[in-house]
Amino acid sequence: MSIVPVTICMQDRPDGPITELAVIGETIAPGLAITPGIQEDGSLHGGWTITHLLSGRMVFTTSVCLTCLRIAARKLTESDIDWTRTMESLVADPVVLPLVRAFAIAANACEGETCSVLTDQLVG
């Protein structure tokens, strides 16, 4: 794991302009980094997400707490998927979409700043 500069590319609609935002991320696997969650207007969300480094696209667009993100990210990082491929190649891979959906389901259990997953780990 290392800290790297990341350019997040956002597009609010398929034919809309692409907005690029420079942030700092932490690599979690070749081709993937944990980055700050960004809202559609480009402001920080307060949570975290995972970004595909080659494309700058967020793999998961909802921001969650860092603890839940790391737990859910294991589904992505323990796979045999080569995340350094192009986004087009990843989207065409029949294994990727179900894996990203499983990641999204796991991460959606997060309750944000009051997340019980984090609370349970601190208290329990």
C-alpha cells in the first residue's frame, strides 16, 4: 500500500462533460486506490470510495466509512481480476460486474459517521 496522486474523472451524464479532480489515494491493489468520496458537484462527501487508477472512474460511487470500505474491498482485492486493465475491458469481463455488485451490497451496510460496524469494533 502506498499514497499516490489520483485524478478522479466524473461525468453526470453519458454525453456530458468530464470533470477531473486531483486527490490523494491509497493503493489497495494494482490498479485500485481508496480515495475520498466526491459528490456530483465536485465537493468532498465525507466518506471514502474506490477508484480505478487507469480510468479515474469510481468503482463504487457511494461514499462509506473507511472501515466498511476496507472490509468490502476485500471482495475486490482478493479476486484474480487484473484491475490494471482498461475500464472498457473490465466492463466487458463477465466476472467483474457480479463482483462489483457484491462489493456494493457489502459497502451499503455502512451507516456513515455513526456506522455500527466501526462502533462495534471500537467498543467490542
